[in-house]
Amino acid sequence: MPDAVSRLEQELQIRQRTVLFLVSEYVSRNPAERSRIIAFLEELLPDMDEAAAQIAREILHDLKV
């Protein structure tokens, strides 16, 4: 059972990172949406695992600069 849980956790991390990548790509193509995306990421940040949260913080930093 631990192997199944570990695989599910890995899949979740990959999906979170993929979503974060897609969000950053969307913002780069739609700069008018920047403030909405920042608010969206800040809302999701507390629910992310540490690896995904670190990526989200980096994206937020880039968006705010």
C-alpha cells in the first residue's frame, strides 16, 4: 500500500507543477490577467505541498516584479 500512496503523491506533485507551468505560460501570453492570476496563486498556495508551493512562490515573485 505505501507504494501506491507514494505513486499517487508523485502524480499529484507532477500535476501541481504542470498546472503552475501552464498558469505561468498563460500569464506570459495574457498580461492583462496578471492580477487575477496572482490572486489565484495566493489563494492556492496554503494548500500546496512544499515542492509545488516553492514553484508557485517563484512564479508569484516573477509576476510581481
